[in-house]
Amino acid sequence: MNFSHAPYKNKSPLNNVDREIRMGEIRLKYVQLMRDAHSFLGDEDANILIKESKDIWDKLSNSQGLEV
């Protein structure tokens, strides 16, 4: 018997598709959040908020790497 075309072997591409769909959803939420920040705060304040958020994220990411 030849099981080279068994359905369970095709899980990887499906997982990649699921991952890409999820990443697309996250990108959309990010774009909506950035648009809302600029709409409510104005460009200058939104840019400050985004930079501060990035700095915080970088610090958290680096500190987690050091704790492991």
C-alpha cells in the first residue's frame, strides 16, 4: 500500500494558511489601531505614543530574553 498521499500528511500547508490568515487579522487590527490613534490624538501625539509603545515593547522583549 502506498500512503504517500495520506490526508494527514497535508496538515503543514493548512497550518501555514491558518497562520497567514491569523497574521492578516493581526495586521488589520494594527492598522485600525494606528488609524484610530492618529484620528483621536493627532499626528504628533500619535507618533509619540507609537514610539513610546515600541520602546516599551523592546524593553520587555529584551528583558524576557535575559530572564530565560
